[in-house]
Amino acid sequence: MSQITKRALEQSLKNLLQQKPLSKITISDITEDCGISRMTFYYHFKDIYDLVEWACAEDAARALQNKKTYDTWQQGFVQIFHAVRENKVFVMNVYRCVNREQVEKYLVPLTDQLIMGVITERAAGMTVREADQQFIAQVYSYAFVGIMLDWIRDDMRADPEELVNRLAMVIRGGITQALERFRTDRPDSMTNPAV
């Protein structure tokens, strides 16, 4: 029942965003549209931004389903772009009403999930510290999030497939090479890393 209520609140928020900006929407507006009490809202979310964050995470999780492997990561990224575009009114409202860092906060964990799945797969059989794997994921995640934020700022005009293909050309083989450089079972590990 909890997920059903959360989804209903999400849908009410998205309905209201068709009529006015996020900064003008109140919890009373959402609960009235949804037909529930304010207490019920606060049982699930601490404020509107908590609901926004949950909605972003849910949309991205659906987009990334079964796309966290080396062979499917590009499809996962393309699906994130499409999920964002399908929720354009919602995303543009969030983008305009909160600062860039807040939008990054929503996107980074999603891309980290995707990239960590790829890194875990590529690191099989290697001795690479968990912290180093997370650092590699973070580097790639920030590259993707930066591209995504620029795309949102430019009103989502560029073709998602083309953007992801260009990103793939830049990073193809890079994750495996980065993991090799961070291996702790090599005699020359972490000495004089080549750029």
C-alpha cells in the first residue's frame, strides 16, 4: 500500500506541474489533488523536495532495470535520457526551481549504480580496492551527469543516442584500463601512473 500511495503522490505532483511551477506548489495542493490527508503525505515524505527526489530515483530505476552490465550500460544511459525527456515538464520545473547541485544530487546516485555494475563486472578476477572502484565510478558518473545537465539546460534538443555513442567512444576500454592501473596485486601498482 505504501508504494501505491507514493506513486499517487508522485502523479499528483506531476499533474500540478502541468499547471504551475514547483516553487508555487504546496503540500496542500498535492494532498488535495491526491485525495489524502497531509498526515499521510508526511508519513511518506518529509517535504516536496523529498517527493521530487524519490520520483527521480524511481523513474531512473525503471529506466536502468537490467542495464547494468558492460554490454548494456549504453542502453541504460539512453533509457535515462528518454525517461528524463518523457518527464520533461517535471524535470524542467525541478531544474529551474532548485540549484544545479540539487539536480546533480538526484542524478549521481543513479549513474553510480549503473557504472558500479559495470565496474564490478570488469573487476572480476582483479584485486582492486572497493574505494578505488568507487572512485572510478564517480569519475565516469560525473562525466555523464555533466553531459545530462548540459542537455537539460539546452532544452533536451540533442539526440540521446548520439550523445551516449559519443560518450562511449571516449570511455570505451577506459574502465578496464583504470581498473588495471588500480590493481593492488601488481608490483608497479600506483607508481608513476601514466596520464
